[in-house]
Amino acid sequence: MHDLKALRADPERFEAALARRGLPRAFDAVLEADKALRTIQTLLQADLARRNDLSKAIGAAMTRGAHAEAEALRAEVAALKDRIAAAEAAEAGAVARVEALASQLPNLPADDVPDGLDEAGNVEVKRWGEPRAGGLEHDALAARLGWDPEAAARLAGARFAVLSGGLARLHRALGQFMLDQHVAAGWQERAVPLLVREAAMFGTAQLPKFRDDQFETVDGRWLIPTAEVSLTNLVRETILDEAQLPMRLTALTPCFRREAGAAGRDTRGLIRQHQFEKVELVTICTPEQAEAEQARMVEAAEGVLEALGLPYRRMLLCAGDMGFAARRTFDLEVWLPGAGVFREISSISWCGDFQARRMDARFRAKGEKGTRFVHTLNGSGVAVGRALVAVLENFQEPDGSVIVPPPLLPYMGGLERLTPEA
RNA sequence: GGAGAGGUGGCAGAGUGGUCGAAUGCGGCGGUCUCGAAAACCGUUAUGGGUGCAAGCCCAUCGAGGGUUCGAAUCCCUCCCUCUCCGCCA
């Protein structure tokens, strides 16, 4: 959600930022609705003040025993009633209009975010490792190592997976390894709900705009599309002490996505599933800390890939390719030699106070009187399903077996190599 | 799922229709005292919004949303949450 006071003060800055995302002017309408709301509020509040005065006068007259006077005042205030009721209804409508408009508008890109309307505008800022070429794609490898898409389809439908034996273990090892690595680096582990209220989904801005991408339950809860929702909303409606910041949180959870807009894309293999696991990093911090914290998160995510020996590149996303809540996003793309492409495996976003406003998450700075909104950041550290894909393709042998990367060995129960089933 | 109790300021805890945004205590902040500190004493201490150049004035908020009333922390309804007992359950 945007700061309406800041918007009133400099609407052109907001419109310009929106234009960088390739979107048409939209803040004019917000300002107009906001103006209408404040006009209604001013009139309503004057009537409320009048009613309060009269009511007090009635009370005073009653205690004095001046019943005739009280009755006269009562008649006077009765005339106000209808007007107040109408104004209250109008106010509620105006508030709803402002929120409906404002909650649909994405965050403003940071100044250092490059121009561009789609992924073609993204800028590569770092490359690590030596991509090897060739080999099989992960689906061909996985099909021989314990991946059963037919069984998954029978029980759950398309875009679900059943993994067996060593492959399942490798998948589990990846998640455990990542989580342990982040905890060792100072991130606090959380085990969190996978089903959340609508308000939580609104807080991190999955709702209302991206309703079609989410799974809703029959009792009005939502399956999290990422642990970002659960971890970030841990601070919703709270006022933190500055000393508690930064809060660096991590969790390993399943994630659920409808993939409504992705029909026909990545239908083969394990790349795009309705359910997948991800280790998430979330940082809650002060505005001053945000810059350094994003760098730390990128480092943490890259540390996972580097420990595993997976070549990657870091992309700075352009304005038009960023997510709704982000001010600046780095994507990490892992090299897949079988497919011969770099594939997104992590996305690390600084959201400024955009989510904090929607959640009402604030902090009290030492020596300052009021409260300020926290900044939120989130990043994958990293996507477990896609890491499995990357390990398969990068560590495959000519015979179709896959060597277990050394950091995962402690989790593999002695298994050092996945071997195709005859 | 059944029965009951309850949600008030940073915390504890009064308040059951009329100057209640809310007593009191604790905590926090400022001050007096002190070489310094403690104690004691004095003062101060919510959030959001509207309006105004400003000082200020005004509105809203006692879990959330509705309702009754001239007037609601107080009465009624719905929902959320917490606790106790019973049932069920990984």
C-alpha cells in the first residue's frame, strides 16, 4: 500500500514510477477518490462534533432536572441523525473506493532499477562457476532415478510429483542442508502455518490482485504460495523495538500455486509444480538497514549454490519484470547444462514499507516519539525442487547416474550416488 | 463438536448508559535532591485521521463488524481470539 500523504505531495513521482513498470497513469484516480473521501470526512466530523455537544448538553440538562430543555435538545439532535447516517455510509463507500484503487497498484521501483518492460531488460550483474555443456535434461534423468509423474497425476493431477528412494532422499537432503546453512549463518528458524487468513495474504500483497494464482480453502483460508507470507506476517499489527531489528527469519515449507497463467509452460518435468518446497529467507528491518540486508540475503542464497557447486548468474531485474510488492529484486538463475539454459532458482526482493503498510507493522526508534513502518525483504534460499533439478543436470554421469554433492552427504545416509533403476 | 469464562493503554488492573480516552499501580521519559546512584518527591507518558501557516481545534479507537440510544468501554447481534471442563483426534 502506498503512502497517501506522500502521494498528495508529489503525485508525478508516483506516476513516473508506475510508467517505468509499463503501466498507465493510475494515481490520478486514487487522488480523486482520496479527495472525495476527505471532503466527506470533514462534513461528517463536523456533524459528529455537533451531535457530541448536544448529547452532552442533554446529559447536563437531565442531571439538572430540566426535562423540557432536554426534550428540546433531543429534537434538535434527532434532525442530525439522518444526515450522519448518510454521511457514514458515504464515507464507508469512499474508503472502499480508495482502498480498492490503491491496493491494486504495485510498489515503486527503486532509482537504481534499470528500465525495461520484460525480462529482456534485466541486467546480469554477476556470474559464478563454470557451466558445463551437454547431458540429459532433468526429466529424463529423474524418470530413471525415481520420479513417477503418472502416479502423481492419478492421485493429484498434473503438475504434482512423486519421488522415490534416493531421489526423495536427495530432495529432503537439499532442504535440510539449506536450512542448516542459513541457521548457521544467523537466521532464526521458524516452523509456520501453511494455511493463513486472507488478511495475511493481503499483507504481503498476494491479495487482492493475484487471487487466481492461489488456492483457497472452503473455510476462507489460503494455502501459502511461499513462506514469505507466513514469515513476513509474523510481525503484522505489531510495534517492534528498534533493538529487535533486523529480524532474520527462515523456514522450509511446501508452497502451493495454481499456476493459472502458466498453462502449457514447463509442463514437462519438475520445474513448475502446484506444490514445491522452498527455503525462504525473510528480513524485517529499519529503512536504514534494508540496503545491507538485501546484500546479505543475496549472499546467503548464493552461498547455497556455491556450496553445492551449481553455476549461476545474478540478475538485477528491470522495472517491468519485478513482482508487485518489490522495489528492487535480484534473481539468481542456476545453470542447467542438460537444458542449456539459466533458470530462476531464487528471487530476492526489497519491498520497502509497502508490505508493512498493508500489515501495519511498525517499529519505535530509540529517541523518536512516533513509530515508523518497518521494511520487509524476502528471498528464496533457495527453491528446493529447482535445486534438485539443477543437481541432477549438473552432477549427472554418462551412465545416467548422479553424484551426490559433498555438502549433502551428511544427509544421505551413506548414499553417494543415485543410480538408474534397471 | 458440547458447556462455561473472558478479551480495557507498554504491562497489571478498575470501570455496567452521560464531561470516560478511560481510576489506580508498575514500567518508560523529564526534573528536584545527590560527588554519583538508589530511595523519595514533582511532572509527563496511546494510536490513526480531518482541519489549519501555526498554536491549536475537531473526529475515531476499550478484540473486529453491525445494532439500540440524544449519548455506548458499559445494553443487543454476528464474527475473531484466549482460557477451563467434556468429547474426539495425529
